[in-house]
Amino acid sequence: MLCACATAPRKEAPAQQTVSGEQIAGEMFAADSGTARSLMDRGNYVEAVVEFRKLMDYAPDEAVRRRARLGLARCLMKMENHTGALKVLRPYPADPQTDYERRRLALAGEAFLRDGRPREAEILLEISLDGAGREEGASPWKAAVCANLGCAYLKNSKFAQAVMLYRRASSLYRAAGKVVAARETADMADSIQSLL
């Protein structure tokens, strides 16, 4: 776990949206999921679900099936079917060893967050981020996990931890060249800090 469970006094905190699975899983897609991804990118979610399921069921390569699984979960989340996305992402690895497992946990954490279950989200996002900490450098997906974990902490009234994670997300976004996201997460940290 990343942080202790100290709880700040309950104050009205600013609302925060979760960071999209697009940043978390998007980098893993390749040409082999092109049709499904293209459909999803155009908003044809029902057709994209069919194509992702085909890839999951019939692709001869395990890596393609894994990417399809992440794509299917992202697509279901865009359709606001968070329970369906969580089912696709199960089982959740307790000690993720691969990039794929960390991203799967991160997407499941986001789905729990969007489903109004921040405690479950917090657990999975912490595990995902802990495993991602072994990687070198900054990436937008790691920053998105930090921002979503900050959101979970905020919803769980762990304000000091939320500030810390939003600041970390801002730093990672800045290092990855995502200036707008860096500013937004820094502003979120400042807004929460002002309430403490």
C-alpha cells in the first residue's frame, strides 16, 4: 500500500472526474485491434464490443487477446456498463508482475470509481501503482492512475493522500509533456489543500 489511512476532518471537497481508461490502456493497442478500436473511437460501442469479443475468443496470439480484453473493458466503461467491465477484467491479480496486469488493475480501479465504489477502487489502484513504481520514467497511464487514486482518496475523505497523489500525477503529466493535464491535477491538489 502506498499511504496510511489517516483521515482529515470532513470538509466539502471539490468534485473530480476520473481519468479515462483511454490513457490507462490506450498505449497497449496495436494494428491487430484496429477495427475494434476504430469503431470504439468513432462511438460505435455496440459494434466495437462484438469485434473485441471476437478478438478475445479467436485471436491466436495471447498478446492480442489481452489487448482485446482491455479494449472491451474500456468500451464497456464508455457505455457506462461498469459492472460488465469489472467482469471482463476479473480476476484481479494480487501482485501484478506485468504491464498488462497493472493496466488491468488500473482499469478495474477506474470502473469501481465510476461505479461509486471508491474503497474498492483505492485498493486496486494502490496495487497497480505500487507495481508501476518499478518502471522507469513517466508515462501518461501512470499519471492517470495517480489521478484516479487521488480521486478515490478524496471520495474516501483521505484529503492529505489525495493532495499527494494529485501532485504526483501533475509531475508525471508534466514529464510526459501533457501540460493541460498537469495543470488540472495541480489545481485539484491546490483546491483540496486549501480546505485542510
